[in-house]
Amino acid sequence: MSTAYLKTVALFASIALAFSVSACEDFLDVAPRESVADDQTITDQKSAATALNGVYSALASGGYYGTSFQSIGYLTGDNVKWTGTQSQVQEFINHNVRADNSTISTVWSSIYVTINRANHVISKVPGVTDPLLTEALRNQYVGEAYFLRALAYFDLARTFGGVPIITAPTLTATSNQGIARATQAETYAHALRDLEAAEPLLPNPATVTTNDRYRATQKTVWALKARLYLYQQNWAQAEDYASRLVGDDANYQLVAPFNAWFAGNVRGSRESVFEVFYNGTTEVNGHRGQWQPTANGGTRQWAPNDALVGLLNTAPNNTPNGRSTLIAALNSTTWYGNLYYRSPASDPSYIFRIAELYLIRAEARAQQGKLTEALADLNAVRARAGLEASTAATPEEALLAVEDERRLEFALEPHRWFDLARTGRATTLFKDPLDPNAPLPGFRLVLPIPISQLQVDAALKQNEGY
């Protein structure tokens, strides 16, 4: 983990001296601001808040939910094409990612920076003595850190398979070397344990008068549990935790028309369970520049492919203010993604939307043979998009209908590749990059461990096949 550690140190050294304590005075009242965790000086309420803010800052970074991690979900699926010339990006499109790919190295390091900062909060905040750091506030800080660490390990597991599980702060370049990789199942289990630790520490939703969509709450814990259980194929638990968010809570609802959750500079809508905040000045979401064309101040490095353009621009998906508003055209042949469009680049990165919880529950119910209930959830999402009810007549047809719905509902969000990988459907839909007459090999459902990590830690072993 030395690469992650050294990057963390570099961030601390370059920013910490310029950081003003006053930047976190209003921490509890605003979305997370740009700040870093001072891993040596968590001594009071203000420094504890600053340290927690540093975890959110790492989550929002360009290497994690700012751009690079999400690009894996886009580019490795079948909705997006690469318009640039960098061969390392084209590797995702071709399903032939090499261990020396710079994006996977950036993602690995960025996620471990997030984990390291969370580890500092979890380790040090419980021992802080400060009258301003009440028990409720202390529990909340630690609970948020547990949730963010759980999300980080979940994302590592679905991207790389099993990874080293590190729960102690990294204090030297070698202090966390020599830790062998856990299995993917063990890494998911660790994320679940972190969620179990986070849930009782975070405020009970029944006692909270406002719904914070930029910070971890018990409801974000439930959302991640629902998603994690879906990946583990624990259908009953996935249904249970999705049901805790889907239903009668007026604060979490599908909004209509479809684009009401992102159009018109809206943020934090009732659709959102958890999104990453950017202010467009000190915190900029790099997605905008990647999607928008040069005419709009971007580079259009990636764009909706012809298949997605065709799906979104034909009936029944081209309803007014429907899913076709996710894309826009410069001319009849040049299309670009328009989910990230704000100038300056203050678009949120969307981690959990209530639509996902509906479709998680639909899939979990279909897997349990609950066809009527599954179709009710699926059709709620379809109706919001201006579509007629699904004609699926069996659980198997319903599962394919949910897959298709997820492809379009989250067309420009990083779900498609991970959906096809977790279900194994990627081996049916994609071809072996080395033999176009053969299906995609199963080992390519996870990416290689970055060579930069293998070179500095002999305990790490490469994924089979790479």
C-alpha cells in the first residue's frame, strides 16, 4: 500500500499547511468541503470534523467518484465509446485491460487513500476528549467513516476481486505491506461488517428532521446493504433493505418526469439517497469535461455509442423530458452525454438513487419467484420514464427486463459493466479480445491488480489469467 500512502502524504504536505481551521466550522450544516485529514492531529472536535471531511474529499477525488473509478463502469460496458487516442483507455472498451493500465493504478491508489483516511477517523476519534465532541457527534463521525470504508472495500471487491483488508492507519511507507489479498467473498463480508458497525452509530431516521443526501446516514447504509446483498445473491436481504427505502417515505421518491432529478441545475432531489457534492470552484467534478464537447468547454473524451443513441432516440424511450435527455447532439452524427453539463463543473456524482432501490428489489423478488411484486417495482420505474408496463410473463423474463431497464435508467452512471459482471452475463454479451469467435473469459469479470502495486509488495498476487 506504499503508493497509496505516498500519495496521501503528498496531499497532506501540499494542502494541510494552507488549510484553515475555520473551513470546518460549519461542517455539520453544509455539504462536505475540500479539506484533508491531518492524520497526526485529531485532538478535538474541529480536527475530528476536518479528518472526516478528508474522507469525503478522497471519495470525491478525480481518481475515485470524480472520474476514474466511474469510467470503469462506463467504458467496460456497452453504452459508451472512447473518442480519444489513448490506448490504455481503449483497453476497457476492448475488455483487454493490462496490469500496467494507468487508470486502474489511479483507482486502486485513490480508493486506498479513502480507506486510510477513514482508518484514521475510526482509530483516533473515539479517544478524543473535547466537550464539543459529544457522544452523539463522536458516534456520527465514526459511523460515517465506517460507511465510507465499507463503500470503498465494496468498490475494490467488485472491480479487482479480493484485496488486502487494511484497518489500521498507514503511518509509514511499509507499515501495511505484506498483507495478502483476501478473497472477493471475504472483502464483501468485511464491507458488510463495516456497515453493521456504522448503522447503530448513525442517527436514527425516526429522530432526524432533515434528510442529508451528501453525507452517510442510516439510509445510505441500507442502500449499500441492499446493493451488496444483491451482489452476494442474498435475495431476501436485498429485498428487505431495499424495502426500507422504497415505499411511503415522502423524502425518498421517484421524481417525474425522468430528468427532474438532474435537469435545471437541481441537486439533492427526493430521488437522491447519496450523491457527492462539488461546488464548482475549489471542488470540481471532472465528469463534465470528459462528456461535454469542445463547443461547450469540454473534450468529449467519451460519448454515447451508436447502440445507446439508437435506444434512447426511438420510441418508447424518446418521451418528452425522458431518458433521451441524457444525451444531446452537436449535429446528426455527433452525440454527447448530457448528465454532467453544469458550468462551472459542480454536477453531483450520483452514488445511490431511489430508482436503483426499486430495481434492486425487482431483481431480488424475481429471483425469489415473486413475479407480481417484481413487476410492480419494475413498472414504477418504467412509468416514471413515460413507458408502458412490462410484458414479462415469467421470472426469467422479468430478470432480463430488469437488466434492460438498468441499462437505460443508469445509461450514463457506472452500473452497466458491474451489472453484467456480477450476473455473469458479460461472458454472453462480449467476446474474447484475443479470439473474436469465443466468449469473454470469466477471469475478465475482474480487472488485473495494478503492476505498480505488485512491484512494491511481494505479498500481492495477480488475478488468474492476467
